[in-house]
Amino acid sequence: MLRIAVLGATGRMGINVTRAVASSDDAAVSGALVEPGHDLIGADVAEVAGLAPIGVTVVDDPQQAVRDADVAIDFTLPDAAIINLDACVKQGCSIVMGTTGLNDAQQQALRQAGQTIGVVYGRNMSVGVNVFTELARRAARLLGPDWEVEISEAHHRFKVDAPSGTALQIGEAIAAERGQNLDDVACYRRQGSTGARPPEAIGFTSVRAGTLVGEHTVMLASDTELLRLEHRALDRATFAQGALRAARWLVQQPAGIYGMADVLELGD
């Protein structure tokens, strides 16, 4: 039985991860973590998720939460995620991390952890989104550099980073396919007299409204044709299911940094 620690257990994604693990035949929740001072410390994690109790209580000590786990699943905020990552290293627990918005130092900490434990890092754990990213990459290769690329994304009002990590993931895949660095060609803002569109640009548009789970569109355009690829997440459960799939895969791997493309065996 795969033992999984749910980090950020009382958040929207944490609750979905608990439900996904509890409903599986081959995995069980072994630990649950929240931030210090949370009013649900000591509660049964399954009851927090609206399920029958399982005898695993919510704690605020990262090392305690991951001590009995084979894999931790983390959808917390960047600062908390790096603390959790350190606890996993100290306890020898692999981690599947879906936290977005990591800065350079936090990304370096992630890479360093991969020297000791198995890490799957994915800006979006949805199986469909990662296939979508691969399709966008292949489209960019087949259509060639003369086609213009625009990436749009829409999320709920509470999302704090923009563009979304998924949009950046798609942009990076397309840029790499074209032999570009995304930082050199990305266009994140258009206002006023911007001049003509640079032919090599990859444009981004972000929407924040309501309770949208996540929508991403890639538009590739030439002077005579337009190709549009679209993905919509209909329920946050899709991210939890993808993370669980990644956890199952990760326990069979040596220490290292992996992505969902590795989990799904995507790419050439």
C-alpha cells in the first residue's frame, strides 16, 4: 500500500488529494499537514475532506507529517513548499509538488533536493494538460517559426500568480522547440502604442474571474490559417488524480528531478 502525506491538507487541492487517495485501492493517507496555528490541527484529515474518519490527524510539523510516508503531495504556497521539501529530504520521503510561482532560489532548492530524493515537479498535474502541452510543442515544430503564437489562460479570482504556471510551461515548450529562450521572446503586456508585433514573440493573456478552475488556449496563426488548441479543467479532482498517478510512478524511480512528461512518457 502506497503511503501518502497530504501537505496543505485543508486547502482546496489538499482536500481533493485526500479524496483521491482515500478512494484508491492501492494508496492510503499516512500524514496530513497544515500551517502552524490552524484551527483544524488535531482533526481527522478524512473528516476535513468530508469522508469517514481514518485515524490520521492533521499536524503542523512537516517532519511529523511525512515521517511515515513513501511520497508527499504538496500543493501549498512557495514559501511553505520549500519548508516541506526540506522535511522530505530529512525524512527520505519523495515528493510530488504542484506549487506554482517558485522564484529562482526556490527552484534551486528543488533541484538540490533531487540529488537526495525523488521529486516530480509539475506546474499542472492534469494528465490532459500535459498531453496538451506536448501537442502544442509538436504543432510548433510542424508549423515552423513563421507561425505566430498567442497563449491565453483564465483562472479563479483567488489565483495570485500570472501568467499561470501552465501557460509558462506551454510557452517554454514551444520556445524550446523553436530554439528560443522564453525570457527573450515572451510578451506579457500590451498597452498603448506598442508597435507591430515582433514575429518571434510568444504572447500571453491572463483572465481572473469567478471560480474558473483553469482554461488554457494556444493560438497559432499564419497569414492564411489559424490553429487553436484548447484545454479546460472542469474539476480540481483532475489535478489530484494526476498527482496520485505521479506518486505511483515516482516510488519506482531513483532520486532525481522529474516532470509530468516523464511520468506520462511524453516527448520524442
